[in-house]
Amino acid sequence: MHGLGNDFMVIDGINQQISLTPEQIKQWSDRRFGIGFDQLLLVEKPLTDQAEFLYRIYNADGSEVEQCGNGARCFARFVVDKGLTASDVIPVETNTGLITLKLMGDLVEVDMGRPVFTPAALPYDAEAEAIEYQLDVHGHALKIGAVSMGNPHAVLRVDDVKTADVETLGPAIESHIRFPNRVNVGFMQVVDRSHINLRVYERGAGETLACGTGACAAVVSGIQRGWLDSEVEVSLPGGLLTISWQGKEHSVLMTGPATTIFEGQIKQ
């Protein structure tokens, strides 16, 4: 499946026993010698009665991560198309809490929960919470926003995403010592108060065509820094997302498409 070109392998872990190793995931994710994907999504039974499913996400390098917004939309489309639920509104557990998925015709709206800004929660090495931080990278002092959307994000404003130095700054910020668990890096160009262009270098996956949590984090950071209004269209290389956020006491809502590409079986 894919959400704006951010592509996923989705496995039904409800009707079969699944045991995954990092080595398997690395092999399957390889675009020349395997199936090829940015992340692998696993549908499992919930751990509590508050949710219909447990949503687990693995990066292409085999590491398990906390959240993936584009994947959440594909997750919703998958469980409905496979007859695993008859619901239009689907509460789902993740490693960092409950999210709600809502089918709206061809689009899926995801209630991504409230953003978190506490440095220790990302984690990010800072003395106190701030709207903007200075980060020293390759001898340059960069200004970033730091936001958790269930996974950590650093948001850097650039003049033009087309000329942004994603290839160099992406991995340098991702593995910066002040982010001990690494970080996703968003390069945001503000077009106007209701529209941004965005490229994202994802932790453990490199640059992808779209990142849902990255879009949420960029909009939240842009609103906090006074650049954006409460509803914003986010143009990513893979397509368009709509993100809305009414402020600190509110959840972030993300709306966009989810598409099935093909189905298959793996014989062990």
C-alpha cells in the first residue's frame, strides 16, 4: 500500500501467527532483492478493550518505531477492505497511545492525538521547553522546532525545499547527539499561512515521498512559531495532506488518501 508514495507492506496478524526478525524485514524491504517498502505495518489484536486493533510499525532497517501517520491511513483502509472491522471510526493502539482512524470516502482522517513538546519526551537534550532551539550542525547554528507526534521530529524552515540540503543535513540532524534516539527531520518551506511545501528525512528510512507525522509536526511547529493558521495544506513530493490543529489542548487531525498497490503471499 502507499500513502502519497510513502509505501508499506501490511500484514494481517489477526488471522495468522506472525514472528518477525529484523533480518527478515531488511530483506523484504530491499527494493532490488526483496519486495521494497519504507515501513512494514503489522495488524494485531489489541491489548486493551479501548481499541479494535494494535498497530505496530517497523522501519526498513528492521527497527520498531512508535508512530507513522501515512501508515495509519493505510492501516484503516486495510482493516476495512479485509473485513476485519465494520466500523467507520476505528480506535487503534500504538506504542505511544490511542489514535482514532475515520474513513471518509476515498480519504482517511486520523486523529493523531496531542503533540508533545517536553524535551525529555522526544527525547531531546535541552535545559527547558522552548518553541525554537538552536542546533549546531557542521559548524552552522540552525533553528529548529522539536515536536513529538508519538515519534520525534525536528522541523527546520528553508527558503525552498527544492534546493534544501536534505542529503547532508538530514542524516546529520537525524543522528545528532542531542537526539539520543535519533529523530525525523522536516524541511519546511512556508508558501503562505495555509500552505507549506515539505520534505522529510525519516529516521531509519532516509528521505521518503511523504511522512504523515512529519506533516503534522511541521504544521504544529509552524503554528507555534507564528507562521501558519490552524488548517494547512501540506505539499509533499508524493502529494497533498490537510493538517489542522487548534492549539495545545487539541489533537492534530490529518486527512489524506490510502491506496492498495498489490497483494501477495510469502512462503517461509
